Amino acid sequence: MFTATLLCAPTNRLVDPALVDSLRNAWGGGDAVWLAMDEAAEFTIGRAPDNQWDVWADLQKLGVDLVIQPTVGRRKKMLLADMDSTMIEQECIDELADEAGVGDHVRDITARAMNGELNFEAALIERVALLGGLSESVIGAVLANRITPMPGGKALLCTMKANKGYSVLVSGGFTAFTRSVAAQLGFDENRANRLLAKDGVLTGKVEMPILGRAAKVDALTQITTRLGLTEADVLAVGDGANDLGMLERAGTGVALHAKPSVAAQCDVRINFGDLTALLYLQGYAQDEFTAC
């Protein structure tokens, strides 16, 4: 048995009941269940339809996401999340680079690295070198004035925690940011790279080894083993090429507003919904969302 979920941006409620019924009837699906009226609905089907991706492409033109996944095991016990452009709306290194006067150059490198065009580790070393000489105090200013959480993140963390889920923030960014974001949103632990500084000034170097694609997979393996979970118990979310390893290994790997080359390699793609989409994909209705 499979579940088809249709959802959209909460700010642009485009999931029309007629659309859901039309698709449900075409695929011989069960009754529609509304998780949030005009925003998220689901129905069961016997198998994944052959025209799934053609329908997906048509729905994308309407501003609607479609995900089809096995019904059994949808509700996960662990969240493994990227930070930059996933749990927050920015790329932290780009914001620091703006303060150093090299924002455009670094932003271009970041985009290419996240799209898989550049080696992640080499690109990080190159970008961090351009931050050399920047006061360490700038990190606090960037956190206070430039970093904003991705919509739906707090609801995602609180609801999964209320249902005994464990959450890990794993980033190719920096611990100076993940510590703050993890505390703000309620993650149980966080892993990232450490910017090196001396006498209050960034040296332009990052502590080795660099946490990249392989390290995110290692985090998945190590933490599930420690908690007595399996990889099938994990919901992973990210947007960049360095997230692909964990997205492929997790029970459900979600490409959230991802780079095109990344999304193309993932079966679960959210292009319009916010982070609450990850709750709808697990079958949570909006009235089950929990505050904390």
C-alpha cells in the first residue's frame, strides 16, 4: 500500500478538493484525508502509478507538491537535518562573506558547491580563506541580524519531539551557528565544522577534518546505532549536493527547495511547502502539531 500526499505553501493554499478527487479517482485511490484544508491532503493507492512523474510535473505548474511513498513506516523516530537553506533561510558563510566585503564572490562559490559543480571540501577551504581577518564578534552580529528560521521548523521539531522523536542538526557550516540554531529550534544535538580564530580574529582556516557529505552519512550511522534505531527510522532533509548521501540512506530523504541537480536524484521533493510538509508526509494533521 502507498500513500499519495498533495501539499502546497501554507501562504498560498492551492490544494483544491476537486483536484484531489480527480487524481484519487484516476488512480483508484481510497478516501481523501485532509491534513489541513486546502493545504495538504492524502489518500492511499495500491501501487505507485506509472505516470507519477508526469502528474508531478503538471502539479508543479499549479504550485502543488506530490509525494508518493509506502504507507507503512511513514512516521519516523529521528530527524536528521541540514541547516543552511534548510532549517534557516540563509547560507551562513555567505552572510559572513558580506561582512568581509566578498559576498558576491563567496555566494557564487556556495551556489556551485551546493549544486555539485565543485568539490565541497575544497570549496569550503577557499571560502573560509576569504574570511581571514574578520573579527570573531561578527558571528554574533550575523546571528542576531541576518539569520532567520525556515518557516515551519519549530512546529516540525516540537511535534516530532512530542512523539518521542530524536533530532540532529548536521551541517557543512559552522558550530558557531549550529549551536545557536539547535538551541533555538530544540534539536537534541548538532554537528558542524569549526572556524578557527586567534585573539578574537578569524584565521581563514577551518578545523580538519571537514564535515562534508561522508560525515553526514557517518552521523546517520553512528547516531542510529547509538539510539538502537535503523536507517529506515530516519527522516532526513537537505537541499545541497553534500546532503545527497544522507538523503539516499535515510528511510525518507526529503529534498527541500533543493538545487535542481539535487532534487533530480531524490524521490521526495518539496518545492512549495515549508518544513511542516515533513509532518504532513508522516501523516500528521495540522491539529496534531505541537508547540514547545
